[in-house]
Amino acid sequence: MSAVIYLVDDDDGSRTAMAKALARVGYRMETYPSADEALVALREDPSVNMVISDVRMPGMNGYEFLRHVRSERPDLPFILVTAFADVEDAVSALQEGADDYLTKPVRMQELRQRVQLHLERRVLSDENRKLKERLSKNFGFDGIVGHSKAMEALIDKLKVVAPTRSTVLIVGESGTGKELVANALHQHSPRAEGAFVAVNCGAIPGEILESELFGHEKGAFTGAHQRRIGLVESASGGTLFLDEVSELSLDLQVKLLRVLEDRTVTRVGGTVKIPVDFRLVAATNRNLVSWVQNGKFREDLYYRLKVVTLEIPPLRERFEDIPLFVQYFLEEFNQELGRELKGVHPSVLAALKRCPWKGNVRELRNVMESMVLFALGSEITLEDLPQEYRVATSIPVVSTGAWAPREMADIEREAILRTLQHTGDHRGKAASLLGIGLRTLQRKLKEYGEIEEE
């Protein structure tokens, strides 16, 4: 069903031109020559997806209309259209609640792009709200698996810190679940209805990270064809999670510090300071004290981040939590992969407790996915444990009696075909899951007669 857009403008020519431009790409347009008429209709029409309004009109002007809409339909995307001379007033309106503004004469391509952008964000926002209940279960305190003393102490701290505004620094090795903890902080905070915006500072190339974080104005650099709202600005009203914060360049550290001090953000290529209100949660697997001493991380930013420090212990220091994780992941992957495995043999649990788990919970999760996917019996046995983990724990491969030993070629063939079924016959994904090259997979399938010889 196409989006319903209310277009309000007292200029007949402008109103008609914009309505035609948007109707041409499939939007359902309802046009009004005055804000008073549009407001009456809006109150009776729950199907409206967006409002576009001129600023200067007889009777109720665009700013007054905006205030009425925000008080009654706070989540409805609202774009103001203003004369170029009134841009400063329009920027003020953004601070009052407008989502965007356009200047006259309106370029129709830009109008369509802005409308599409804000409607997509509305869809994402709606989906986010629908997920709140599930997120509360998955990312709440109950979603943090562990009954070791270390994890119980961590959860106790989380319950104290979550309702506050305090900035939090989460410290822990890769794979310990730092984002899970950050999400739990958000879900149990007064900002839970706002956005949780996660940024992996180490995964975004440095040359574009500034624009991703702070946004940019149209024409700020080559390729900046339209204004873009940054992730910091998107987190306003919610929580900003900066994972791998140590990977920020010194220049970006300075700019982040300025945002934290001023609580405003200036888009790349822009001059307007836009107020932002977010809670900052940062995470790192580095020793930031050492990085400060070596000049890799600013000391003033470090002290800004470590208002509250939460340390997640590595899995090797809480082996008593492994059975809980195993059961949790078994249930997850039984459902996801369509399996009905009844459990895990005690010998497998014993083996898992002896692994070093350098990748922590993430590594254990990957191993469990592999074993659930490839298990040939009704439960996971030592034969299902990947070879490298048997070697690492010095466990010989012995039959547990759950099923008779089979030829390795048969096991390999079934594993490959099952993985292909799991990936929807996507050979690239299957090869990646199996840890083999695509050419090797192709050769095996030819041997099995699954594909014809070339």
C-alpha cells in the first residue's frame, strides 16, 4: 500500500507541482490550501504517513501547524518548505521538531529523495517499536547468560547504572558480549523508547567515519549529493554505542569530545550547531590507560568515557557458565536450523570446559552452530566436535554409542548437502560455513553427482 502524504501550501501552482511529482512515483497525495483545513482532516485520518507544509500561509502558518502535529502525532514525519530568505527560521524549526526542510523553488528530484528518506526512517522506527518486547527479552538482564560470581556481580552493577544518565565504558576481550551489555543498559534506561545506535568504529574506514558519525550537508565533498543525518544525531533521545572506541583517530577523538562537552553536533560542511541529547556507552578490548600513555588516545576523552567502567570477564575465567551457554545456543539453533536435537553429551560439555576460548562467547556460539548443523544423531556427541577443538583439549575420538561410526566420505557428503540446504543452495555461503574454498565445494558436488561435469 502506497504512503499517504498531506501536502499543505496556499500557492496553487507550487502545491500542484509537488503533488504531481510525488504522485508520479506512487505516493497517495492529499492536498490542502491551508493548515487549518489540513489539521481538521489529519485528526480524522490515522492513515497519514507524512506531512509536507509551506511556512508562510494565511491563517495558521507552518510553524504553528508543526506544533499542533507534534503534540498530537509526535512520530509523524514533517517537512517544512520555506523561502531561501527564511532558512535560518527553518533551522530553528528543526530544533522544535521538524524532520527536514526544503527551500523554494523546490527541486522535484530532491523532494522525492527527502520524502523517501524520511518514510524509510519511519518504517524503521515502527519496526523498532514492534521489536521492543522481544528486545527486552533478548537484550535485557535475563538475556545476559551466566550464574558465575563474576557475571552476577556484573548484572548487579548493570541494575544500578542502567536507570542513570552516566556515561559507561565497557571493557572486555573480543567476543565477550559488550554490545549485549550495552543494549541491556539501554533497554533498562529511561531512554528505552529511543533509538539504540551502534557504531563499530573499527569497521568503518577512517576517511568516511566522520561523515557517518556527524552527518554532512549537500556539497560538503565529492559525492555528497544530499544532506545526511549522522549517527550521533540519530541517537538523540536514545543511546549511542561506540564499539571499539579506541580505533577513533585523534582528530575524531577531539570532535567527539567537543560533542560531549557542548551537546551539539555540526555536520560536515555545515555551520549550524544542532542540539543532541544521547547517552554514551563506549566499549573497547584495548588497555586504554596504555594507549593514553603512548599518545594513541586522548586523556581528556578517556576520563569522559570512564565515568562508570564495567568489565566483562573472559569465558576462560567463568567455565561454570559454559553449560548455560550451550543450552541457550542449542535451543536457538534447533529453532533456526530446523533441528530437534535433544541435548549435548556430558563428554562434550567436559571438552568444551577445557577449551581456551580465545574468541570467548562468540567463538563458542559459532562452534555450537556448527555442531547443531552437522550433528548426525539425536544429540551432540564428541564425533560432532570440530577436529581442532578435539586436538586442543587432547580428547581422543571415541564413539559414545549414540550412533555407529560411519565412513568419513559419507559424513562429509551429508555435511556439505545439509549446509547447502541451510543456505538455500547458495554455494558461496555454504563454502564459507564449511571453511573450504568455492572450487573445492564445486569439485565435491561433481563427485556426488549433484552438478553436471562441464
